[in-house]
Amino acid sequence: MVKAELPGIEPGDVELTVQDKTIVLRGERRLAETVQNGAYHRRERGEGRFRRVVRLPGPTEGEPQARFRDGVLTVTLPKASEARPRRVTVHSE
């Protein structure tokens, strides 16, 4: 599971790509409000394009699920069956 906080961004402004062991998250934050005849003292959110690359610890299989709620993007990727730990029975001789 991968979570990304994206406050002030609409789901349609996010592009998500999964390839091999990598997730690429791209988007653009546009500020809706502007200050007329003044300047910001402090702004917590930047504007412009962004790109994040997340390396996954192992291979995945199946279709990833992506949900966007309250400014948080949650991506769930099923782990590949060959990457899952397997229990091995130890026999005595």
C-alpha cells in the first residue's frame, strides 16, 4: 500500500503509472485564489507540477486499486505470489 497526501488537488489532475517495481505519481497543483494588490506573508502549499517515484520492495500482480479521499491518494497493489513468503516443513531423518 502506498499513500500520498495531495491537499488541494482534484483526482482528475493526478496521473498514476505502475510499471515493474515502480509507481510514478504526476500531477499539477493550481491555486484557485489570488491576492489582488498584495502579497502572501506565508503559503503552506506550493503550486506547479510535481512528480514522485516510489520503488516497491518486490513484484506485484493483478490490477492496482487507487482511491482518492479527503486529499489522500491510497494505492493498493497485490503482492506477486512468488514474492510472498512460503512456509517450509522441516522433516527429521
